Amino acid sequence: MNQQIILDPRDEFIGIAEEQDRNYWAERLGVSIETLKSAIRASKSTALESVKNYLAQKNK
């Protein structure tokens, strides 16, 4: 099955490889580092909008 992934150059992506990056994104999104990592796994994406949408749905 061929799947095309179209990236928008304006999209922001969350980096969690470094501790400093994890801390920044967790603080920016107002969640713990574990919640951030769980949201990335659950949304299957590191795109900021995807993770924010997942967190918003989870908190409803």
C-alpha cells in the first residue's frame, strides 16, 4: 500500500531526543514529560498540531 505523506513547511515538530527538548515541549504544552511522550505515541506523530489535538481530545 503506497501512502504519501505530505509535509507542510509551516508545521512545527516536537523533538524529544534530548532532555532539554523534552523539557521545553512539556512546559510549552503544559504537560508532564511522560504525558508528552504518551501523546506522541498515541497520536503516532510528532507534529505539534497532532499532539495538541490529541491532548485536547483527551482532556474533554
